[in-house]
Amino acid sequence: MLFLEDHKNNLLTYYPNGELRSESCIIPGQYRIGYDLAVINLHMAVVSSGGNPPTKIHFLHMNTARLHQMINLQDLCYSLSYHKGLIICCTHDKGIKQYDTSQKQNNMRILPTAPKDVNETYVTSNEKSIFHSNWRNNSVVCHDFSGQVQWTYSDSLLKKPYGITLDSYSNIYVAGSESNNVVVISNDGKQAKQLIGPSDGILNPRAVCFQKTKNALLVANYDGVAFLFKV
């Protein structure tokens, strides 16, 4: 299991039993890199810096945190999602950007219908859609890649949503930092239920990751405590 230590320049690897396997420094000398992480393949991940310079995303070798490549997005980058060559990121004040790693020119575009102020919000994606959780209005919004809104979910069940992830059926799992739960939303946005909550140890959850090969959900609280649930 791979963890990015929030704004502390560290990439942590753990065994499935929770034992620390390795700790690697991201670009020694540059403190406060590390807001979100997206896995590219078995060997590579991309990380963002959040509200701290530089305005770049960093491609790293997962085992060593050795830098492979940097891409300048010309804006501070927060949450990241990667799917089949496309990196989607929430920026400081320029909305949700899409970066196509397969193109050398005209490879950056802004999702036209997303709000501009999306700092500290989260995204995930699949073949057809981009899913955006926004703590400012307690919503989860599904866009297609042209920017058209497909559906919006908002309910008192989910308060101040942060981390967001998908399972193999594109059901959406969202961390409710203020409702102290993880809510699962159907892929059409029409149904939702609380999956886990305070009685399961969930307190101010911020990050979630669904492990599709094992049907397991990784949830990390703001205080650094993480849980792995069989779903």
C-alpha cells in the first residue's frame, strides 16, 4: 500500500498487515511537496503539491520516489486522477484541468462547466466521466469529458466531502469529513447509502482508495490513522 504524507515530502509503502515497508523522500531539499497521489502503473505514480510551489506535478518511481518527470501545469495543483494517459487535476483558481500525456502539443484543457475555485477538492475518473467532490457546497458532480454535467448528488447524509474513488462498477465512494463517514453513490447518482461511519473508527476521513483486485476500501482519517475494509 502506498501513502503520501501530507505536505511532508515523504512517500510511504506499507505491507498489507500495516507494517511499514519503506519511506522515501521526494526531491530532497524541497519541503511540503505532497497533497495527492495517483498511480500510473505498477512502477510509477504522480503527486501534486497542493497550495505550495512549485506549480508542477511530479512523476515518481514508486519504490524509490526517484523523480522521473515534472510537468508544469501553470497553477497550483491539488487532487489528481489518472486514467489511460489522461491526468485530471483540481487547480487553485483555474478549475479542473485535463492533461493528455500522449500529446506533445495542445495537451491541456479546462473542464468548461466546473467551478473555477476547486482548491482542496477531489476528482476521480473512468472511461466516460469525471467525478468531482466539492466540500464548499456538499456535492458530488458527474461530468462527461466535454464538461457537460450528467448528474449532481447532494444530501445531508454526506457533509463536507473530500476523497473520492470508484469500484469496478463505477460506484462512487466519498469521504464525508464532517459527517464522519464514507458514502457510496450508485454510478447514475440516484441512490446512496452510508457504508461505514464513526462506529468503524471513521473520524474526519480525508482520503479513500478502492482496490479493485481485492474489493477492499482504504480509508485514511485526517489524524493519519488508516483502515482497510473488505467491501
